[in-house]
Amino acid sequence: MTTGRQLRLYNSLGRRMMDFVPSADVVGVYSCGPTVYSFPHLGNMRPYVFADTLRRALRWQGIPARHVVNITDVGHAVADSDTGEDKLEVAAARERRSVEEIAAFYTQAFFDDMTALNVLPADEYPRASEYVPQMIEFAARLEELGYTYLLPSGLYFDTSKSPGYGTLALLDLAGQREGARVEHVEGRKNKSDFALWRSEEPGVRRVMRWDSPWGWGAPGWHLECSVMSMSLLGAHFDIHTGGVDHRELHHVNEIAQSEAYLGDGRPWVRFWLHNEFLLLNNAKIAKSSGPVPRLADLTEAGYHPMAYRLFLLGGHYRSQLDFTTHAVDAAQATLRRLAGRVVALRPLPAAGSFAAARALLPPDDKAAAAYLDQLDAAIAADLATPKILAGLQESLRDADITTEGLGVVVAAADALLGLGLATLDPREIDRRRSLTDLDPAEIETIERLVADRTQARKEKDWARADEIRTALETLGVQVTDTPSGPTWDLC
Ligand SMILES: [Zn+2]
């Protein structure tokens, strides 16, 4: 066995764990991307770090994938509603810039954050504004098939004509049709019906507008993902990802219109994967520029972007995660410790797949083989990143592993976690601190720990000495033993 274990993923469609077996030579993966009207905040990063883990898992198993992330630069109305202003146009008015400038600026801000978080680039980043003719064709086909009706506010999809409507969200169709939706749309037949095309209100000229069989207007938000994914990945593909909020409405509507359009009786997409929310209730980050902190706020406060990535990976993607300064401090300390230990193992070998890692293992290193197996089991079990982290940390403490074997395990774990351990400079991690920043009490604590460690070494209590070294590393302190005694510095 060289490809690793059978990958199992939790499919929101049916709400169960399933064996993932690709249906094509190249697995199509589509992730709902950002609406580029403001800076993405920390919570917005989670879906992409999660999708990145999925891609690393596929690579680990030697499964080629093609990943598409859309950029929503038109069509997303404020409050995710069917009527009302476009988010991009509101932002343009607010910032006195053109919608094109707004889209370009915030798209770049998104890419910058992705790069800082070491998220593998997608194969394609289609812009919604570049696919409007195809969206019009798609909606026209649905109209031809009898799935739509026209109102003054736009062309609507009739969800009562979609037999499986709401399966993904476990919606009771009758309940959803009568259910409370915030928005009242005059003439809408069912409350779950949604706009495929949003017509201009009389006397209100949109900035971004296209002519269509239903008059001047703009596409509905849900339409773009169906059209762009099919156009770039084929009519059917294997995996669609997004935040759990999309599971209730956006993805439900994507499925309804896509399956109506295809009309082949097959599920449009086989696997629907959703990450849980990031909670920000307890976040207290200095210099936060808005109500919800951004990655830039974290880095300005002295945290390394990889500390945030490590914090995210420390929770399973299907668990809610509470962002607190305590949690990100702990992640920063862990990152510092990891980087400090890994320096001696460099250069790390290229162990991006299970097969590659297996081939690199020293033949007699049973401990390394066991850790590799542990990593493989964790990633195959619905991308259990906390277990991968735990395995990595355990292996670094293990006395029975060879240095060469440890290098392979670390490289393999990092190929899955994407923390950049092969090159991360421990001195770069804690940008907040230099020696002059330390207050006398901190220096006293460090001096005392260093003295305790020296004493432990004199007594040949190696376990205690190591424990103290770890405690010092957590504080960002590196001890070096010299002939004239130990010295220390911030690492
Ligand atoms: Zn989408």
C-alpha cells in the first residue's frame, strides 16, 4: 500500500462520513470565494485554510485535483438578499472609487492574506463579472425548461418545481416555503424562490448593468457559482466546499438550479464539505481597524501569520473555534517551539505524498514508520488536523526515532499542515519582542529558569533540564551552553 488509507470525508449531503473515491482522473474542487467589497477578516480565512487542507490531503494520496475559487465582483446584494443594492456598488460609493477599483483592491487584499497564510493558489480564480453572458444563457435555459417566472423585480426560480429542493440543508420543503425569510418580495410564489436575474428598479440605474431577455439588470448571487464551476470543471464534479452558512441557502439554491439545468437525474456534485464558524466573541486585539480583526491586525500586533494558521488547524474544520488572544498566544508559542526544534533537521526532504514519505523512511526506523502511519490515519479520517499536530509534536519528543526518520515525519506533517517548517525562521516568529522590550520581572523569571536548568544539569537531572528548556522556548528564549556557562537570547 503506497497511496495511504482510504480517504473518508464528511458529506453534508446525507450528513455522513463516506469513502471518497474520485469519479475522474482529475478531481474537480470548487470553493465559494470572497465578495471583494471590503477587507476579509479572520473568520473569512477559515474556509480557504480548510479547502487548502483538503487539497493537501488529495496530494498526499496522489490524487490530482483542479481547484477553482470564484471572485464575486458583482451580483452579491447587501444582506445576501434578492433585491437591493450590490455590495460592490455600496463600497464604491462609500470609498468614492469605481467598482473596478474596489474589486481590484480587495481582490489583492484577499490574495495577500492567502499568500501570508501559505494557502496553495487555486488553478483558477474566475471573476463573476466576466461570466455574465453565460449566466444569462443559463437562466434563459431554465426559463425554457419552465423553472422560472418573471416579476418586475426580476426572473425567479420556482423552487416548488425542484423535487429535491433543500435536501442539503435538511429542509422540510413545505416548512421552508412558508418559513420566515427576512425579505418580502412582491409576487414571489414561494418564500424559498430566489432571483436568477435582478432587474433594475424603475428610475434606478445600476452601475454594473447588463442587457438581458428580462431587461437591464444584474445576475442573482447564486447563479455565478453554478455557471463558473460547470464552465471550468465540467457539468458534474466531485467536491464543493464552503462555510457552513452556505449549506443552508446559497448551496441549496446552487444545487436546485444546476440540477434543473442539467436535468439528467444525477446529483450535480457528489461531495459537499462545510467548515464551521470561527467565533470572535472574546477577541481583544490591539489596533483592530474594525469590529472584526483582520490578519493584518494580528501581524501588526506581532503575531506570525503561521501562528493564526496553526490556531485554525488546532481545531477540526467541523468544530466551532473560539478566537481568543490566549488561544493565538498559545499557537504562537507552539509555532516558535516547532520552528526552534526543526532548524536542526534542515534541509527537510520532499515528503508531500504518503508514497514519497514512505520511500524516504530509513528502513529500520520503526518509530518513524509508526508516526507516518499515524499522520496518514489522521488525514484520511476527515482531515483531522489536530491529530496531525499532536503526532508531529510527539515525534519531536520521541527518543527512539532516528534524526533522518524524524526529518521525514516532520516534512510529511508539514506537507499536510502547510506551516512552512522547512524554511520558517524562528527569529521571524515573534516580531513583537526584542531584548529591550523585556521588563525587569520578565528578565528575572528568565534568569531564574536558566539558573534552575544549570542546577538540574549539574545534578544530571536531564528530564528536568529539558522541561525547563521547553518552558524557556515557550517564553521565546533560546539557551546556548558555552564553556563559560549558559547564555540566552530571544529566539
Ligand atoms: Zn458559491
